[in-house]
Amino acid sequence: MEVSSENFKANVETAVVDDNLKGAMGKLTGALRPNRAKAVAGLPEFDALRDHGIAIKMHTLDHIDTYLEQFEANVVANGGHVHWCADEDSARQTILDLCRQHDVKTVTKGKSMVTEELGLNAFLDNHGILPLETDLGEYIIQLRGESPSHIIAPATHLQQHQIKETFQSAHTHLDADRPMDTAEALTEEARQELREKYGAADAGITGANFMIAETGSTIIVTNEGNGDLTQTLAKTHIVVASMEKILPTMDDAGVMLRLLARSATGQEMSVYTTLSSGPRRQGDLDGPDAFHVVIVDNGRSKMLAGSEREMLRCIRCSACLNHCPVYASIGGHAYGWVYSGPMGKVLTPSLAGLEQAKDLPNASSFCGKCEEVCPMRIPLPKLMRNLREQQTEQKMTPLKQRVALSLWSALASRPWLYRKLTGLMTRTLARLAGKRRVFSWMPMIGEWTKSRDLVAPEGGSFFDRYHARTQPIKGADHDDRTQ
């Protein structure tokens, strides 16, 4: 998928005035937030489980080479094949070669963010292979020619009437007067359109929520069952997974699964948790004849050795998106790549390049909710600050901003001067504001005042007020201080 994160500010200006988007995002956050809270409250050991999961992930990252090699050995022992891909070009070409090797003309796909990252659908289509998304949300956005706006709910930016219009335009062979005014009717229509495609496809491509080193198995979690049909009915099953999805044991996967569903949708477990451990064996009633796992690096090794290492703990639950006030206001497309919300503000600069995505780490109030709800306790605000520091060090930030930060640094390192100037400034601004008590415009912060007023100080700096409140009370026998 082409990265357009350099257009973030322009994308935001479009998103904030999109009434359809506002309505759709309100429904998303209104449902997923309370669902997660209820699910977490119903599991008293949730925080202990988080600690266990974090320990598993950090141990795995420390020994990722060992576990990836163990995984490969067990896949091969099960009759499958593993393909190592350093970047997106290598991954796309490997998948194309596998399709040609197995004479594949049509492909059904389960929802996979790493294949979105690779831009796989367009690549296959350009080489004469027809890919068909089978996840309902992915199917909808494929018909619309759009990218996902959310990692677990790809079409969350759309309202029901927009989906109806999309189906009317795409399914012209159906009765024009058919009932389409309920979510159930739209879902049933998509089901009927997709059902015959599974058995006719030459290959099925899925992602992997986890890869298990001790068994050579891959795991996907879905709520629709489309993943099962995709990977069992076609003759060839191709799994595409990024390298950090590896886990040492099946017991470790059990811990992660208990965290994942609760954090993502508020379920105790997803409806389907499906393991694949190779091609069909003698006596099996179903399953593919060939099983391939394409393991993608595409910048992860660099992250593993860098300051954004902790981001590789991410299990793609989307809790940070669902609770982010910025994401809720602008949706996922504004971020310009497959990963959006707080996770995208770290992943996109790390994988696609900081120069191209430099605005993303700055689009945060640092309220900390993302870290609070993350099942892996990824310190997203800290990682965003790291990226901001890198921008400053590499002089990617505007000159005006660098000058302002230099002045701030000079003041902050001279407390006596800082107190004098801040006291003078607050008193001056209080007088200038007059009775209105707000500023509609102010130099240096025009972007802020363009859409909101700036409340004026009420006179006196913080230090003035602090010292006034902490003076000894007259007549007291000891240095008691007000609280």
C-alpha cells in the first residue's frame, strides 16, 4: 500500500468536516470502549495476565532468531514450506512465484494487515491473478477501491447507507428492489456473493495472529468464519506474517488469546480460533494440498535493534485506536497508511520512514489512554516522544519550531530568568485580554487559534500562586502549609 502520510495535515482538514465519518466513528467508539471495560472487569487476573504476556513477548524478541528457526523446522516437518522475505518487493515476488508455481488464477483472502502493508492485492491483479477479500469489511472496501481505516474493522468509516449504495453499484445482477435496509440483509447479501468463491479459488491467502515455534502452527482469529473457508477449501494455502508474530509455545498463545479478544472487541474469545499446521495429511477430510508461510521483515529487524523495539510487542488488538480522541475525530485514512491511531504514529514512521511520516508522532495530546488500555502496555507516548526527538536531531522540524524549542531550552535551564519572564508574560497577557478573557489569534500559535480560542491567564504565574499558597500561616507554632 502506498504511503501518503506526508499529506496528514491536509487529510485531517478533510476528515474533520466529513459528517458521514463523524457518525460512523461515533458508533465505533461508543460500542468498543464499554465492551472492553466490561470484559476486563470480568477477569480479575487481567493485569497479571498482561504482565505475563509482556514477559513472553520480551523473551521472544530477545531470542527471536532461535524461535523463528524452530518454527521453520517444524513447518517443514509438517510438510510445509517457509519463505524469508527482507522487504515488500521480496515478499510480493515470492507470493507471485508461489501462485505461478501452483497455477493460481484466483485467490481468496482473509483479513491481513501485512498484505495491506505490501499492497498485495494490486500487485497480484497487475500480474493477472484475481484476489478477492472475504472478510466483510475488507470485501466492502475492496468494492469501493479503498484501504482499511481500522485494523480489525476495516470499513468502520462507512455508515450503513454508504454500504447499501456500494452493493447496489457492485451487485447489478441482483434484483434492484431487494430489501437492503438492515445490516442483516447486507451481511446476507455479501455471504451469498462470497460463498461460491471459496471452493472455486485456486489459493487462499491469510495472515497470522500468531506463529507457534514448538508446533510449526499458525493461528488466526475471526468472527465470521471466512478465514476457515479461505485456508481449507483452496488447494494451496499461503500464510503471510511479519516476523514478530512468533511465540515459543502453544501455552504462550493461550495467554495472548485471552488478552487479544477482550482488548479488541470485548469478547472473552473470538468466535473462531483456527490453527493451521501444514497441508492435508493422509486421511484428512479437508485442507490444502500445499502449505506455505511467507515471513516478512520489512523494517522489523531495524526496529528490533532501535528505540522503537517495544512496539514489536503489539498484538494488533486496536484498543489504542478505539480509545484515542484523535483517531475518533479523524478516522484511519487521514494517517496515510495501513496502520493508524497511536500504533500507526509509531509503526508508520518506523517502517515507512520518519521523513515521510513526521507529522504523525506530533498528532497526540499525550493523554496516555493508549498506553493504559494496551494489553502489552506499550509505552506509546514515550515512543512518540522518541520519534519527535529524532526529528529535532535530524532537523526535520520547521525552523520556527526549532528556534522556539531552543529559546525554551535556554529559559528552562535558567530558573531565575524563566520565573521573571513567565511572571511578566502572564501579567501582560492578562491585561491585554481585557474583559473578554480569551485570544482569538496570537502569533506563533496560529494553527491553534485558527479553530479555537486561547484562554488568557488570570494574572500571576504558577510560581507566584505556588509561593502564595505555601507561605507559613501567621500565628502558627510551626511551619504548617496549606494543602
